Amino acid sequence: MTRTVEAEHEYAYDVVVLGGGPVGENVVDRVRASGLTAAIVESELLGGECSYWACMPSKALLRPVLARSDARKVAGLRESVYGPLDALEVFAHRDEVVGHWKDDGQVDWLDSIGVRVFRGHGRLHGPRRVEVTGPEGERHVLTARHAVAVCTGTRAVLPDLPGLAGARPWTSREATSSGEVPRRLAVVGGGVVGVEMATAWQALGAQVTMLVRGGGLLPRMEPFAGEHVAEALTTRGADIRTGVSVSAVVRDGGTGPVTVVLEGGDHVEADEVLFATGRSPRTEDIGLDTVGLEPGSWFDVDDSLRVTGSDWLYAVGDVNHRALLTHQGKYQARIAGAAIAARAQDGKAFDGAGWGPHAATADHAAVPQVVFSDPEAGAVGLSLAEAERAGFRVRAVDLDMRQVAGAGLYAQGYRGHARMVVDLDREVLLGVTFVGPGIGELVHAATVAVVAEVPIARLWHAVPSYPTLSEVWLRLLEAYRG
């Protein structure tokens, strides 16, 4: 049967966005709110990686894990929650959270704000032009009067290892969408994805082995965060091996058990292997060569997210490699959308000053993150080592969370740690890190303190409610004052 190819159609919009994930959606939301017209191009599901294969499904898997763990530390309740998790019910809830991998709701929302959606693969075709090839081969040419924003995100990187291509390894997508619990799971990598997925699948019944090249887990956080998480995983039965490298993967015929071969000759047998070893930009086939850029590369942008050397091209979210986090990408999108609109109005309203409406300053000074491990780990701003490398005169103030009355009420046998990094010259916070059950909700207060550069003297007057985990702030300030 011969497929009919639709004739080429041309359209013009003020802004064209490549990529319909949360970053692209926030860009078009902001430019539409400013009165500009916009179109968005997406080859997969509107809502992107976060909605279907990352943030949302992973947290749906982890929520019952953390709730059960907390309940087991509460007197009078622990006896009721010592049975196994109902994996099928957990998977059913996960599937509901991701809309069963359908994006009808996203389509309706974009339609409600007047954004045209083009399904298909979009490529730049010279300045301000995007060519879209649809699922049936139809072609559209979109012209942007003011800006094109590339919001195509990243994909998981698989290392070039003998045997890996035919071994059907898991990446983050398979780890968050699988409907079966492997009896044995090998996790290669000790970063956020590796830690969260090890936590989830171990609690669902898998025997987990973590293979970590570095010296510990969560290497981008303060060392004590990874140490607490590793200790808890090990106590629950995980085998964590640090300082090891994978040299090959063997899975005969692509089915059955998989053997992960380590440098030095040792090996690990598993039923599935997850590689959580990094991300690469989805820019290899979006026409960067037609505008003088290198296909497959990260973008270099200014604080308004405009690509260096261009007056029309923006790169927002993971593709600029500033902060590979959904919430930070959405923040960038709000900044970029506002900057595009301001420049479209003859540029007089544009304000690129630090912490202004058109500068993503937080990318440099106050990036928050929560790892939904058990215990949770969260941080914002600079670690002690980062602050010292940056040349600040600093002091780290550490606190065992057991000194906080609310911690003992939150969980019997509570274990956790907090650190704030103080700029001694200005007496403001440069960074804060927490690890412990329930600390995820503490991070935003720390973010406000870091972003606003609240003086220590004024923080002393921010009285935490008693007895809550937030009393950690009082104890940290008391420790700083001596």
C-alpha cells in the first residue's frame, strides 16, 4: 500500500518550541500569557520524560516505600506494616499517576491556552525556521518571528561495553515503568537515579547489588548524605560495592540471567541490570548544523537562556547542562519565556540583572534537590568543598538531627544529619544539606534563606514551631553562635 504524503504547509508564530516536556510547556505558557502566539513540536508524549519515565513514576514507586519505612518507626503502628508491599497495587497506582502513558490532558491544556501542537520530529532549518516531519510523513515548515526555544531534554547514556547492546539493559525508563519485580537487580551507578531505583526495587522485593565507580553514593552532595543512605540500604540487605568498574555484560540471546563482569575478573549475576550512568543531550538530529552548531552538543547560553552568539535561539532545561532537574528547567522556562516576551516588545522592558525577571541566577547560586531515598537527602546551594573552591571564607555548622525534639517524635530511632555553610564575611548562608526521614520538606525553607541571602542575625528571629523537624534551624543557629 502506498502511503500518501501530505503536501508541505507553512505557518508563522511568534515563538516555536522544540520539545513538549514540562520545560517546553512552561515556555509556551509564559509567552502566551504575554500575548505572543506559540507552537510546540513533540515527537513522543506531551509532558515529556519527567511525566512518564522519571520524576512522576519514580516518586509513585517510592512513596509507599518511604511511608512504610516511616510507619515502622512509630510505636503502636509498626506491627501493622511488617508485611511486604503489594507490588501490583504499587504498579497500578504508578500507571494511574502517569496517565497510563497517554497525554490527552496535556493536549487539552495546551489547546485551552491557544498553543498549536505539531506531532512529529522537528529540526531547525536555518535561522528561525523549523521543519516538522509528522508520523505519516507529512511535512510542515514553521517560521518564528521572535524566537525558537530548544527544550528537547536529555536521554540516558549507555557506556560502550562488550555485550551490552544485546543484553537489554534497563535505563531509567525501564526502571520506572517495569511491571515486574526482578528477583535480582544490579544497579550500575551511585547517583540520584541509581540510589532512588535501588531504594524502590529493594523494597518491592528485589535483591539489589550496587556497582559504583567512585568512593560512595550521591557524590554531588556532602559526603555524609551518601554515607547515611548507603548504611540504610546495606542494613536492608543491599550489596554496595564502591571503587569498581564494569568491563562487560553477558546475556546469551538477550534473555535469561545477565552477568555483569567487573574489571579484575569478578562478576555479578542478576535478572536485570540498570545502568544509571549519566545523560546526554537530545540534540543530535535537530538541525544544529544548519545554524552553525555541533549536532549532539550541549548549548552554551546566557542567563536569559539565549544561545551564545544568537539573537533568536534559546536553549532551556537539560540541553544547556546548567542544572539537570525538572524544577530548575521549569524555572529557566519561566525566565526564558519572560525574556522572549520582553525582547519582542522592542527590548526596553528587558532586565537581565542578577536575580531580575529575565536572569536565571538561581542556576549558579541556589539549585535545590531532594533525593527520595530512605532516608531522604536534600540540599540547596554550595557544599562546603564547593564554597571553599570558589574562594569564600566559610564555616560549616553540623548537627546530629537527634538533637531536634521533632525528630524523635517523627520516628523512634531517628538518624539524620544537617549542615549549613556560612559565608563568614557576610554572615549569610551559601548552602544547606539535610539527610534523614522526612527532610524533603525542609529544603524549600533553606532555599528561601540562600536565595534571599537572609542574614544570620535576622534568621535568629525566624522562630520554628515546636516540636517539628524545622527546629533544626534553631539548633544550627545555636551551634553557629556557640
